[in-house]
Amino acid sequence: MAHMLKDILKEVLTHEEATKIYSAFDIIGDIVIIRIPESLNQKKS
């Protein structure tokens, strides 16, 4: 699942930015909760 998440994030992040995303995440129903590093705050939505 982590690999699929990184593939989806490639649509909005550069390769360098995607490597900064933590590999741990939680899934609640249809929602994925990921921790976003402060260096990527401008990408949050």
C-alpha cells in the first residue's frame, strides 16, 4: 500500500519531495492519514 501511496503522490510532488514523505500512514475507511514534513507545508491541501 505504501508503494501505491507514493505513486499517487507523484502526481502532485516532485521525486525529491516524495522521498521526504514518511512511509507510515493510517487508513480510516476511504481516508489516508499521512504525516507531512514541515518542508512540504506549502503542498498541504
